[in-house]
Amino acid sequence: MRSIWKGSLGFGLVSIPVKLYSAVQSSSIDLDMLDARDHERIRYQRVNEKTHKEVPYDKIVKGYKINDDDYVIVEEADFEAAAPEKSKVIEIESFVDIGDVNPMFYETSYYTEPDTKNNKAYALLVQALKKSGKAGLARFVLRSTESLCIVHPVEHVLVITRIRFGQEIRGTEDLDVGDSVNVSKKELDVGLALINQYAEDFDVSKFKDEYNDELLKIIKAKAKGKRPTIKKLKPRKSGSDDLYEQLMESLKSKKGA
């Protein structure tokens, strides 16, 4: 793996030189866009809107629109000036219960590697976070963008998981979900029983990206001149429209399985 960021992870007066590596990878199939007429690849070009000519990459700058015709050009130095002290530091500002972080805030994760082998401060932070059940809440700058993140241990490795800022989460006030729906005690009791019946320890290894596997089979079959078999949907039906009866049927079918 190639590191994507190099700096330091700090808590209190302790500073740990670290490198970041992407902890995730896409499982989707890489598809190219083609012209349907001759199957030639389609290329994207950066084109000047006025001259309609392609612009060399080194001539492209970033700008902030202040009115219909004017832009303020934002340079790399401006990004650095906005957060000069944070550009190379992941500074833990507080420690929180990771269970208090709503999953809606999670974005993507990065592995951290200490810049020196057998780093004692790194090992200490891993063990302390495990023992306390806490996670560090920090901010850092990645690719000219300030990010909020959670620092948490996975086995013997510290993981940086970027999370969204509060203002990035939309409110629910525009949703029409109702606020006076009456759920009876017996319906709630059966609902809880159904949840308990399906409860198990989290094991993501049991789940595979079957869609892309099936799509790849279809692609290979088409390469041999075969036509794919279209699967017919089999909707699950309940014998009753009553919620309580549906819950009871679910309980029985789970027991039967």
C-alpha cells in the first residue's frame, strides 16, 4: 500500500509521527463508457466554456464565484493559510464513547502506521482506547479539506474514520412520517420478540457483494455469445393485512427455518 498522508497524531503533549493508508477499496466492476455506434471509448476533456478548447491541467485553477461574472482565485497557499497549524497534525481534542456517534456521520476509514517501528506511544494509545472503550475525536486537513474524525483501535492498529460535521446532516422536519401512530403493547411485544429472534453478533464476513459476482458471470457469458437468464422477482406475501398477524407469521417462519 502507498501512504496518502504523512504527519503526526497528537493527544495531550504526546505526538506520534504517522502515515495514513486507505482502509477501504471498491468492489464494483470497472466499466468504461463507450459510443454505442462503434464501441470506441469516450474521453472526458476539460474544456473552456467560452473558447470550447481543451485546457491543459497545469492551467486549471480553483475559483469562488462572488457574482455573475467575477471569481476570486483560491490558491494552494490560501488553503494552507486557512488551517496552518492543522495541515500536518491530527490533534485529538476529546475522547468520546464510540457508541454515541450516530452511524449517519461515518464516511471513510484510514489505517495509521507509526513512522517508527515499535512506537511505544502508538501502542499505549491503542491499549488505552481498548481498555477505556473510548475513541478520540479529532480534526485534520486532507487534500486541502478540513475533516472531523474518530480515532479508534481495530485489533492492534489505530484507525482514523472521517465523519461528517453536524451541519452536513439534514434535519427530519420536512419528512412526513406521522407522529400519532398508535402501536399496541401486544404488537410491540411481538416486534421485540422478532428482533431478539433475529439478533446475532455482527460478522460482516458472512455477507458478500453478490450483485457484482452475478454481473461478472453475465459479462463472461455474453463474451461467449450466451444470453443472460433474467431472474424473476418472487415477492414475499403474508396471509393477512393485520400487522400483529404478520409479526406472528414472521416469528413462526423464523422458528421453522
